[in-house]
Amino acid sequence: MKTRIWICIMLLWRFTPSAVCGAAALDDFQKQFQSPPAEYGGAPFWSWNETLEKDELQVQIDEFAKQGMGGFFMHAREGLITPYMGPEWMEAVRFSVDRASKLGLKAYLYDEDRWPSGFASGKVPAMNDDFRQKGLVVVEAGEPLPPDRLRELGALVAVFEAELDGVIVKSYGKATMTMGVAAMPAPGRKLLYFFMQTAQRNEWYNGETYIDTLNPAAVDAFISVTHEEYRKAVGHEFGKTVPAIFTDEPEFVSRRHFSHEVAPWTQALPAQFEKEHGYSILDKLPLLFYNGGPATDPVRLDFWTTATEMFRDAFFKRIYEWCEKHNIKFTGHLMLEDTIPDQIWRVGATMPHYEYMQMPGMDHLGRNIDNLLTAKQVSSVAHQFSRPLILTETYGCSGWNLSFENMKWIADWHYALGVNFMNQHLSWYSMRGTRKRDYPATILYQSPWWKDHKVIADYFKRATFATAQGRFVAETLALHPVTTAWAQFSPLEKSRVTALNQHFTDLLHALSGRQVDYDLGDEIVIARHGAVKNGKFVVGDMAYNNVVIPDARVLRGSTVKLLKEFLDQGGAVISLGSTGYLADAEEPVTLGKAVAAADISAALDSLIPRLKRHAAMTFNCDSPPCASGNKVYLHQREVEGSTFFMFVNTDQENPVTAEAVLPLSGRVRVWDLFRGTALNYPNANRDGRAVVPVNLGQAGSLLISVSPDEPQVPMQSQILKTGRAVDLPDAWTIAGRGPNALTIDTVSYKRQGDTAWIPNVSTHTAQDSMESLGTDFEFSVQYKFGLGADPASLGPLFLALEQPEDKQIVLNGKPLKYDPEQGWWIDKSFRKIDISNAVVKGKNILEVRGVFHRPKKPGTRIYLPGGTEIESAYVIGDFSVAQTKSGQFLIVPPNNTLSYGDMAEKGYPFYSGTLAVEQTADIEKPAPGERVFLEIRGLEAITARVFVNGADAGLIAFHPHELDITDFVKPGRNAIRIEITNSNRNLLGPHHAIEREPLNVGPGTFEGSILLNNYYFIPFGIRESVRLSYRN
């Protein structure tokens, strides 16, 4: 086995933390790189989801500072009890901004009560019916609809008589109307009724609706009750401690709010459409939903253009201009950006809206790196308008087992694609009740690994800083095919657009996997900011040598004109498929000088040689991530006369061994994103170009720079070779641990006066049933658990319970007293109660009695003080947990030794925290020049901190799960201690999900179908061995 140069570099860094960067051009860069300003630090959604108290706000803000966050977004969230935007809320905002200022943090605003942004917790739609979201629906009928049905369906816009064949309309015309009633259609024809519907009221909007985001007056109302109120409260800190305000998932229409398939609509749309296009959309409505041949495409293109631009101008432009006026950035992201069909339906297209965001952003959900299109859409517009910070709301839905390595893997993928500001989802103010299922994990003190979070936070801060400097380098522009998609899209039929989306996504993966740095071009943006200059295709502040057109058959006439001019000036246009198009969906045109490529592979074969002629980088790699799937991505920037290259291996399973021939020569440095240092990097000169090794671990990354104004310093890549390796004995003693736990998530319950218990249901089922019965009634809940040993052999035992202060708690017939002085565990709402004197060997029955108060105001998501939430109970203490053949869990005496394998199967199935193991091992003295590495093979944990002879040797959190311990060992006997920290996954679940370990986790994952009484846990511990390897 070989350990490559990056390990050697890490060793050098240990001895030379200030490194050797002396170029004046990069001096300022390096100083800030070592310790970037707070504006580059991650800022999580801080979930304000309880009654807000200043003391707790301060404690949590201080935690953000301690663990490396750059700031926080103050985000109203499910469970909030302090009235949103009320006096107490505003006081909490002012207090938090003041505390952030004192600590040098940034306090970001969030513009809504939960999401989507615009309804202001229901205030805006309540002002005026015109402010409520509108939609256009079509209803087919074989005979005229009666007046009462017409009134039910909304405001009648138009009625047509048509001959239909599924989603094809063979012919249509306006129906004959008499006193508002349509005539009977001819045989074989139907009536098509088009209605403007107002969105249905629902609980999510607190009994109101979402707003009409195409209506400027509605958006002005939103600004007046939200942005203006924040300006009054903390406007003096805008642009300083308060840099930005976040908007979350605005949209112009949503199917779930309407009775039928729907298109965006507002009262002013027909007039605006006719003004722009010279004909009435009211005469062409069937073509929005049904395919009527060649006449269909231009109508759809015109309609979606108008709807998208109305949304852009009414919502984004107005808020952008307000923010510009008041010195605060407009940030956030749109609804459903991930695919072309989804974004058409909800926002028209994402890219035109980003022009009007000072800090555009995106959403990334789950433990995956699937949505490449989303990232390239937002970063491209940001590059074209010189917006250095591009936000990603990321890690939402990732689940409790989100690791530091997962975080880095997902973040590096973003950095490679040009998205660089980490807005972590989510940091909970409280975990009480339903809040703990609000898209975990929480990135705050409740997670056991929080104590080491600064390691990854500092990495993010430096990576954000590095990728926000200078300018992005891209030779290629790939046209976004949304113009073609608009011409093809129908709310009734999306298959053609779905296929187009897949083809375009395949193209983007191919470009990224071949290390082609590129941007996307939106044709609305190009029409406003495009030009051809000096043989380059210019969009805003970016200029490209190459344009790639996907398999799209419709282009805007304005785009065609620029492409022809670009070709005439010697530019390269590579077209997938033919070079013939329909300009504005009507006029056939041919780009005669373009290169036609039969498929994506052929397109790349045409593009790559041209990039080489323009002195682009050459990447030589035959490792699995390159050979199968092209999983190595590149981000390239020019900074202060130097060129930076960030290589990212997106493969979690395989390392990369490669060589990069860079397009320039000069001094080559490597920048350590963990330590903040820089060193000369191994390189050679080949025909005037620097040649460097690119050796990346699993999900690894590398940031290097080349400074052409400094002499090249050739260096050979030195490789450490493993000589001998010794596995430490499988004989570890457990030297320290937090309390073990038994989660009880099944209850029996009854209302006072009922004679029978409703037995053995989930806590979620019990809560739902109680809420259906009303409020303010007495109830009882029973929890059962077993002890497999005499209590005297177990030491102190505690119950961790939520809301014990207003309950009667009885264990095995003995009343228990809740004493706040006994403290809390995991979260401050998990209160500890000593049960040592009430437990018995065998079955234990815990009964909790109280008055059930409905937690939410009926018909809303407004939480009430004192609301009751039935949740799991936890028995905690120094014990092990055994599982019987029937699947029942028993508390038994603790296991004080550790053998390799899964600790979840060895007494710790619900454990959450840090487990310290140690042994004394004989270690041979390393030979001169030899290094000693400790490898943890099969680590199943978030982190492992290693101590050698009492000294902290470092943290292991990333592959290859090893650490250089040479400086800490001595010949002979050495004390080795490893502190292994996991997550809350096994404690809090989901334990019963069908997917066992889902990678997209939300409230429904916990409350949906279960696998009977089965529990599923993830492994925890050291699965294989701990090895010492000697390398030289």
C-alpha cells in the first residue's frame, strides 16, 4: 500500500504552520485565508421554535461563535410560541443582533413564518382577496355546467368547444354563450371551461392562503409588514452585523392549492400578455393545456415568458430594489429548482430571477449530490453578474447520521460547481415535541459531535473565502433549454420536458466530469445582457469562447442573432443533434457554421480539443472515479495574478491518482483548508506548463495555485511507503462514556373516565388521537420497560422526559418528584428525574398523568403556550441494553470492555454520545525517517479523537481514517485512548422506517408506516481493527 503526497504535505504542515508563501500578490490572500472574516463563515438556519428567552438566545449565539460559525439566520420554524413579528419577537431579534455584533458574528434575517415567503404568517392575504394566489384551471365537460357548479369552480375566464383526443386538441373555438350558460357541444366535442381560482385556505398558511406573487401590490404589502418592520428594528445594522435577508421558496402557483391541474394566473396577466405579444391569450387558452400542433409552441413560449417576467418583476425585482436602497443583500432560493419541469410549473425558470438577488442561492436536500442542474443555474448567473457569494441551504433532510465527512463531501461538490456560502439546515433552539422531527439533524449543542464542529466550520470558512475571490474562469457556455421546455410544457403532460431535462442533466454531468469549467446561459438573461465582442460570446461580466447547445429545438430570435454573429467572428458553437432550430418557436433557422454532434460524447470530442487550443488544463486519470462516471470536478479562478484550481473527488468509495497539466507555469502552492496554511507543491515543467499530481482520497479535495510572476520551484512527489503494520490487540477497556439510553417510543393511553387503555401505539398515534378528541381534558399515558438485573447492580437511573413540570409521574405505583435541579440531557427540554428508588427487576410501568391542552390553534400552525405533546421517554444511566428473542429490550449491567464490531449489537443500541476506549500497547521505535500512523479500520462514528500517552494526537473524521502519531509515541509501552463519538440517529431514529436508513428524512419519516415492532439501528464503533503502520 502507498500513501501519497498529500500525507507528506500534511506532515510538513505540522512543522511549518506559517509555510513559505512570499508573493506580495498573495500576501493579503494568505492572511485572510488563515482566518477569514465572519462574512465567509457558515450561517445556519437557527430554528426559533419555542418561547424565546434572552438567556437561552445568548447561550446559543455564544455556541455558534465557539464552534466556528460565521453567523446565523433567525428563522421562524414549526413549534414557535413567541408571536411571530410581535413585540417579544422583535426584542429577541434586537438582542440577537446586538449579541452577534459583540462577538463579531453576522445576524441574518429570514422573511417569513416558516415558508414559502410572502404570506407574512397570513397577514398579507388577509388584507385583500386580490392578494391571494390565483391559478388558471381547465375543466372538461360533456354538457353545460349548472350555475352553482360554475360558482364553485371560481371566476369564469372563457369557455371553448373542442374536439379532444387525450391531451391533443384537434380543433377548438369559443363556445356559444346565452346569459352566461354555454350551448350543448356538438357530438364528439367537449366544453372546456377555464376558471381563475383563488388558492384554498389551509392550516399551513394559518387559515389563510399563499399570495399572488404576480401582483406587485401584494408584494408591496409583504415588504411593508416584514422588511420595513425589520428596518425599523435593526436597520442601523444593515450592511454591517445584518448583511442579508433570506427569502424561502417563493412561487407563482402550486397544484396542491387548486382543484385541478393549474397554470399561473393573475388578473393583470391577459392585458400584460397582449401588450407584450400583440394578441389575446384569452383566445388561445386551450393550447396552454392541450397540444394543438405547430400553433401550440409559440403560444406556450409567449405565455411562460410573460408569467416568468411578471413574477420576476413583481417579487424579485421589488425586493431587490428595496434591499439595494437599504444596504442589505437579498438572498435565499426559489421553490423546486431541481428539474426543468418542476421549476416551470412553480417559478417559470429560476435563472432570470437570480439577476435580482444580491446573493443568489439554492436549496440542497438530503445526503446526496444529485442536483447538479440546480447548482449550475445559480452559480452561472452569479458569475455573470459578479456576485461573489452564492448561498446553499444545505443538509436539510439529511437525517441524524449526517457526518463531518458527509458535510465535506456535499460542500466540496458545491464549491466545485461554484456555490460557496454554507447555510446549514438546521440548528434547533429546542427539540421539544414535534420539533425534534423537523428535518434533522440539528447542527447545535444537541448533537454529540458539536464539540468538534469547529474543525469542519473552519474548513468551510476557508473554502468559501478562496472560492469567492477573483473571478471564475470558464471557456464554455451551455445554453439552458428552458425555452424549448416552455414550448413543450403542459400542466396535463410533462413527459417531453422530463426527457429533455434528463438529456440536459446528462450533458452537465459529462461536462463537469471532464473538468470543463462552464456556465449556463439563460435566454432571457442573454436577451438583456448578451453581446458578441472580440470573438467572444458575452453574458454580463463573463465572456466565453465556446457555446454548447443541448438537444433543444427552440431558441429565441435574439439568441439566434447573437449566435450567428459569434460564429461569424470565429466562435465555436457545438449543437447536439442538428443545427436547425425554430426561432421564437415559429421561424426555421439554421446555424450553418455550428458543429453538429450526434450525442454528448461526440459533443465533448469536438469541445475538448478546442479547449486545449485555448490552453485549458489537461487531466490524466485512470482511477475508478475517472474511468467510470467521471466523478472528479474542477473549479478554476483567477485571483490577484494567480490561478487557483480546486479538484474535488465526488466518489465516496474510491480514491483518485491523477496528473494535471496546467495551462501555465510558475510557483505552485497547495492551500490547506483545514489548517489555513500554504506550501510549495510538487510539480514539474512540461513544455512551459506546470505538471502536478492530483491525489485525492475518498470524497477528497485539493486546492492549489499557480503564480506565473514567481519562478517555478520544481519538486518531486515523494511517496511514503508502508513497511510493517501491526494490529493492536482486540482488548479495549471502556474508560469513559456518557449515559447509555433506552428509548421508549410505544405507549398506552386513555382519557379520564375511560375504563380501557388503548394499548401499544406509537407516541405519534397517541398524539394525533388526543388532538382529535379536543382540548383541556385529563389523560394518562403509560410507558413500559424491563430490567434484567437487580436495580442495586445498575447504579443511578434517570428518566428523561419532556414537559414533566405539570404532570403527575408514577413509576410502579410510586409517585416521582420532578426537581429542576436534576438537570437535563441531550436537549434542555429533556428533563432528568431520578428513578433509582422506584425501578424493579422485570416489568416496569411508568404512568404520566395530566391535562391535555391542544398544542396548536385550530386550523393553523400557530403553537400555543402550555400545549401538550406526547413524546418518547428515555431511561438513562450506566448500563447495557440487551434484546430478547421476542425483540424486547432489557436494561442489564454495563459492559466495560469493547471488542471490535458493532457496539449497537453489544449493549449500546440507543447510545448517543462519546465512548472512550483505551489500552496499553508496545510500540517499536520508528527508524530514522520513518513515520508511525494509527489507522482505524472500519470506523463507524462521526469522529474519533486519539490520545497517545495523555496527549491529544488529533481528530479522525475523514477517510482514510488515520493519523500520524510519530511525535507522541515512545519506545515500549504507550497508552492509547480513542474517544469515539456518534450521532443521535440510534437514540432518536427513525427506528421503524421502511427504508431502514433513509437518506431523505423529514417529519413523515418518523410518523409514516412502520415495520411492526422492529427497530433498525446503524452500526457504531470500530468494525475491524486499530492498526499501526510504519512508513518511510
